[in-house]
Amino acid sequence: MTLYHSVSLTFEPALNKTLCLSPHFPRVGGFTNSLQTKWLLSRVEMSDAEVQQLVEMGATPAQARAALKQYKDVMQAAERFFEGKFDHIKGDDTEMETSSRKSIRRPPTPEDDEDEDMGPEDGEQDDDDDDAGDYVDYDSDFEMSGTNASTAAHVNVDPYTGIFFSKDRKEEVIEVEEYPETIVTETNDTVSLMTQGQWMKGCPEGGEQSFLFSLYSQLSTPNTPCPQECGASIPRSKGNFFALHPDFSTYISRLRNSVVKICPRCHSKVCLACGEPVSADQEKYASTREDPLFHCSNLQGVILGVGLTMLEQSFNEQSPEQADTNDVSTRNSKRRKTGIDHEVDDENVYYPHAGKKAKGGIGYDGDATEDNSGQVKALAAQRAKDERLGKLLSAIRVYLPNLNREGGGRTSDYLVHPTTLAHLRRRFNHICSILLRNDSLADMSERSIIYFELLEWLETISNHEALASMMAMPIMVVALVKAVSAKNPQVRERTIVYEGSSGPRELLEGIAIQAQAALKGLEGHKVPEVVPDELTEEQKRMTVDMREKVEEHTATSVSDENQKLIRFCRRILATVKAIDRSLRDTKGDAFVDRLHASLPKIASSSTTEYRVGAGASDESVQKVYLDWATNVRFEYCDLTILPAAGVDETDPTPHYKFFYDNEARMLANSDIPKRSLAIAKELAILTTNLPVSWGSSIFLRVDETRVDVIKALITGPEGTPYHNGCFLFDIFLGPSYNQSPPSVKYMTTNGGKFRFNPNLYADGKVCLSLLGTWQGPGWVSGKSTLLQVLISIQSMILCDEPYLNEPAWSGCSGTSQSKAYSANVRRMVVKTAMLGNLKAPPEPFADIISTHFRLKARSISAQLDEWLQLDDGKSTLSDGGVYSGGGVKAEGSGSSNGLVKDVEELKAMLKELGDTA
């Protein structure tokens, strides 16, 4: 139980008033400090009221009495009940089986008190008033015993130490859906009231549930006593705080007009939210004294709760695929990881699984037959909805705790309500998670209205000491929804399983990586500025500001779209820097350093050693391999080489160890805006979406100064005759990219001798409809991507039965000819794609190839033994015999086809590599 929970879990309005309303108490790290917590919780005898409170929270009378008897304090008893400590207690009036509530936290609901005995049993009152638990002083001099003593000094610094960097959490909660009440406003409009179940929905944390319940209960009481003790009561209702008006501005306007009331007896002004007097003295430092909505933290809690509920409803309406929680479990089973905690939906993904394809046929459709009708209309509708969401986000952000607001901080800025963090973690994080998991930087740029406002929220949150920890906490997302029997027609209960996922700062890092890659693509082709030897008189008279305006005007006139993406990327990176700077100020260097250690990264080199012991389990080996592959799948490197002897060395244009060297040199210093924009978008996708797995991975190396010069390595997919072989490709994004496809050359050909596939020629030609080298639907200008090309090669060319890729034999699955072709491919793979690459690893993949074989040595050794058993003993044919009829010179003859020798040599090299061999 954290200190935050224990001191803030209050159910009596008077106690809550004492704890939360003074504007003079600062907060540390989101938790109340010693001045707030130095108040005496006088232990009262177990009474009907205390039992009633626990029953309203979901306990049975028997459980309530047992909890109060053991803990004596209603707050501690409630905390332990939420943790499930009394689930084993059954009573005659228990309505729900204990087994159905084991390890489940159930939010309190008013329905729980129906037809239940609320009275305590006789003789259960304890008159011992000397209990050490009567109050707790959380000052720095407070002494704690046992294991708690070691952590006491760190509570105020980082209360969530040990859990908020871990995503290995699951919480199971019963959530209640009630039939909503309605009210008629003074304008005769009928509006719904937020139910308690709706108010608490989406909160898997026990302590946060307590805060939410406390505030809802307090603001739902029918009246509040006059704070001047004149004996009068001032009426209030749920409609004052929880009415769901059609728009947020109407809600704010009506709340502002109704929250301050005048006592009918003493005529003093009273805030209905906290029950405290409203005076000018309390607001003397505020620039907007007439606005009562900043009077107390209770108002902050209810405004953010209602506003974010409206936002979530509006967002789900514009994102229906995210709104249908009934299908969460189905969607979850169809999602898979693609790298830096980035998920994609296999129902909508544009590429197939590696190593899987339908029998027969070849190439990739390239979306040429896609129906684009209505696309313009859909984009316009999306833009209009984004504008509405952006305005709503901006309006709600006004009420976020912000010490830097214009005119200075207000009462609620200094005294953050405990529910604020709960609202942000469950409702704002839901939207934040969906938006930041977008893997298209171009789409984000087009939707900059909502993304710019999202960045403003993240900066504001990170700037406040009470909320900053949230940036590193995992976002709890719905993993499973299980139905629970309804208690009555008015109330339905569902069991929700939440699990941890990447926090806001980690998700933002993935976007920042894309932004950096995009900027590199946009700025990588700039023509070097020529500085004149002497400025003209007109240039000398130009001020710096005038020159910048001219340069900006020139750049904008060249490419508005490029400038738009550049500004968006720079805004993302500026937000990242601002958040980290704020976190260092509010949480300290250790906090930020630990956070950064857990963030995804684009490696600058692949020299880090990844090793496993000889006795490591298969599972641990696979985990190390996956971590390594994820870290090194995309890198920038130097692909230039020194000019050959006899070449004119006066030409400064570099040469590349690259099939398309001449084409690349011809485009040196070129500035083609459309091409630069396409490459920037491409790099943003590639940095975080290259697939890696134990079965097959794709590695990319991009020249650090020429992002159009690319080399790729694909490891052969499991279950195919290419398994664990390393296949290299040179890729050039030509002058018309991506109006036309990239140029791709296959390089693993054993010196131009081996044809590994009907679609991988010995001369390096890659036969694929997406590249325009095979018939069928091909490249779609502006939509197709290099990632599609790479995964099509991985999954549709490097397939399990390559014989079928020849159109004439596409219907020969499982025939002897197909089996012979696969056996021939396996022999070529061992000789060239395995042994050849390991003996003479091609640059820049030497480290990749070495580590690949070292980490998979044990698995590859077993694979080689299996391939020896499957081999048919025939001679190795350079083209598989499909085209030559067996008349091409073989690498071996009869049963001595060289496979045994190659396997023995390869196994010896694997053993020398160490680790698991």
C-alpha cells in the first residue's frame, strides 16, 4: 500500500475537506507531503455507517465486519478489501460466489446495498483507542520497520519505483455498467448523468478506484453544510457536476454559473464542490479571480473526469475500430509485435507472414486493384473530426495542473486532486496510446491539428511534479473482456483484464526515431550552399532577419509539403527534449537515465556482444537473438569506398561498394523535392517496422550521407529450403522514386553461377510484379513502399516450395520434381548463403552474419543434420534443372555432390564461433 493511497482514501466529506482543500500545501511527486498528512485519524468504533461505507464499495456485511474488526480503520479496511484479502469470507447474504471474485478488484456500486443487512453484530466493537495505526506521520523523520524502512526515504522522490518501468503487469477488474439517469435543464434539454460505473470505468488500480469513488460520492450528496457554521444546508445535486451536455463548453458554462452558491442564512459565498467559503483573499494572486472553476482541487478532478470522458466518447466515435471493446479479445489474438513494442493487426496488415504463402503464383499485388472511391470524402471527414477533437483537447487542457499558466498558478495548480492522475492514466492514455502507435509519420503530419495538441498535453503533464511520473508508467490496456451475469436489468457487470504496455514517453520515442529518419531523408539531398567570395552591396545591406525570410520564402515555394513535414518532425523532437528537460527538473537525473535505458533505440553500430551460455535453454537463446536482431535491424553506416586505380581523383563525388554506384553518383547533390519527401516517409517506416523473428529477419544498412543508397540482408524463413541462409540485395531509390519502384539487385549468386529461385536469377535480377519485372499488378505510385518489396521477397520468393514459382509448374505441389528442386536449393544455400557468407562475409554485414550464425549455431547444426537426411544425393545444378533439363554442368556428381563436405566445414566454423554450438 503506497502512502498516497493510505492518506487520501477518505469517504466522509468532512475528512476529505480537511485533506484536500487548503491551497498552502505543496505536493511532492504526485503525493501529499507531511503537512497534508499530519492530521489525526481518530479511530472510531465500528458503526453502522462504517459497515455501510464498505458495503457500498462492494463488500458483503460479513466481509465489512471482518475487515473493520481486523483493521479498525475504515480506510485501511477498504484498501485491504480492494486487494481481495477478504474474498474468502462468505455470509448468508453473499450475492456473488467468492470464486468469481478471487484476485478481482470490484469498484463500489450503489446497487450492492440492496436487500442487505447493514447492522453490525453485537460485541464486535473495540474500545482500544491506543492503536499505533491511529495516524501516520509521513515526515522524513518517520520511522518504518522491516522492509518498509529501506524504502521510506525514497517515497517522496519516486513512489512508483520498481513498477512503473515494468510492463509485465496484469490486473483483473469487475466494471459496472448502469442504466443512466437523465435530468431536464433550464433550457428544457434532456441530458444524461454520468453514472458511477461510467465515472470509474477503465481504472485497474485499486487506490485510484478509491479516489474516484470518494469524489463521486462526495459530489453526489444532496447538500453541503454552510462552512460558516450558521446551521444552514446548501442544496446541490449530481446534475451540477456530472451532467453530460452535448459539448464541453456548455458543461463548463453551466458549471461556472452553478458552482458558487450563497448561503440562505448568513449570505456567505460557498463552493459546492468543496463546501468551503469563496473569498477574494483566496484568489488575490490570481489574474482571473472571477473564474470560480480554479477554486479547489475537487473542481479540477470533476472537470477533467467529465471532460476526458467526453473526449474519449468523441474519439471512439471517429475511431470505431477502437471503440468496440466487445471485440478486444478477438483483435488481441490477431495482433503481433513488429519490433519496438509496436503492434499491427494481421487483419489489416499489408504484408503476409514471413515464409507463408498460398501454393502457386508469384509476385505481389501492390494494391493495384484497390477501390479508391470515396477516399477524398473520407479524408475530409477525418480532417473535420480531427479539428473538433483538437479544439476539445485544447479546451480541456486549460484545467490541467499548470504552474506556468498565464497570470500564475491557481489553487488547483498547486494542490492536485488525487483523481487527476487516475483520469489521465486511463482516459488520456487510451487516446495517447492509439495516436502514438501510428506507424505512418506522413499520416501524422496530415493530421497535425490533433498531434500538435497531443504534444502540448504531454509537455504540460511532464512540467508538473505531481504528474511527471506518468510519462514513464506503463499504459494499462484492455487485454480481455469477460461477461459477468447481471445483478438486475439496470446493472451489468463485466470482468476486464488489463495488461501493461509502453508508456507515453516510450511511445513518443518511437515517433521521434521516425522523425529523425525523415529529417535525414529530407535534408540528405540538399545542394551544398556556395558561399560567394564577396557579397554584393545589396547582400551586405540585408539584415539576418531579412535573409532568413528570403530563404524561408524560397524553400516554401520549392516544396510546401516538404516544409510541412520538416516542421512537424522538428516539433516532435522539440517536444521530446522539453519533456526530458522537465523530467530532469521534477524527477531528477536518475529517473531520466533509467527511463532512457528502457527506450527503443536505433543502433549506431552492431559491435555490442550478445552471448548465451552453452547450456542455455532454447527459449533464452531465442530471446537473446530477438533482442539482438531488434537492436541492429536498421543502421546508418558508411558505404563509400576509395576510387579504383586510374580513376580521376579530381572528381569529389564518392564511390560506393554498390551495384548501382554509377546511378548513385549521377544523382549526387541533386535536389528532387518529391523524391526527398518519398524517401523521408520511407525511412520513417523502415526504422521501426522491419520484421525480426527467430524464424526470419530483415536487416537494412543505409549510407549515412546518401539515404538513397541501401543494402539489405534477409535471413531465409523457417520451413523453407532457404532457412537461415543470408541473402543480400543492393537497393537504389532512383530519380523518380516513388513514382516508380526502386532498383533491386540480388547479390548472393556464387559469383553469378547460382539461380536460387525461378525469381532470383544468377545475374541478380529479382523477378517480382511489384518491381515491374514480372507480369501482374505492380507498383502503385505514391502508395507502394520498399518495405512491401522486402517482405514480398522474404515471404513469397524465399518460400517453402520454390519450384512452384515457375508459372509452368505452379500446379506441381508435392511432386518429385518439386522435392528435387528444393533439395538442390538446400545444397546451394549451404555452400553459398551459409558457408560462403561466413567465410567471406560481405560488408557491411560482417557482424550481422557472424552473430546470426553464432547465436543460432546449435539450431543450425540440427538443421544441417536434417538436411543431410533429406538430400537425394544428386548433383547440384546451378539453375535447379528447371530450364536446362539437367544438362548444365553440376557442382558435384552422383552421391558425392559436396553437401557432406560443406556441412562438415560449416559445423566446424560454428563450433569455433562458440556460445551454443
